[in-house]
Amino acid sequence: MQMRINIAMILQRFKLTLLSDYQLQPIFNFNTRPKNGLPMLTHAR
């Protein structure tokens, strides 16, 4: 529950933008996730 509250607060305060040159390389495991994370820019709202 705390994680949901934290994500909601972050999304209210910041605009997240994916880097334009990022190429998605998924890792298929128990949970599918992007390889080497997900690089984003943050902008205050």
C-alpha cells in the first residue's frame, strides 16, 4: 500500500519523460522488466 501512495505522490509532483534515444531491451524472467533500468528525465510540475 505504501508503494502505491509513494508512486501517486511522485506522479503528482513530477512529469516523467523517457529519453528519446532509449531502445527497450526486455528481460523475460519471472517478471518482465527492461534491461539496465528505464532512464527517464524528471521535470517538476
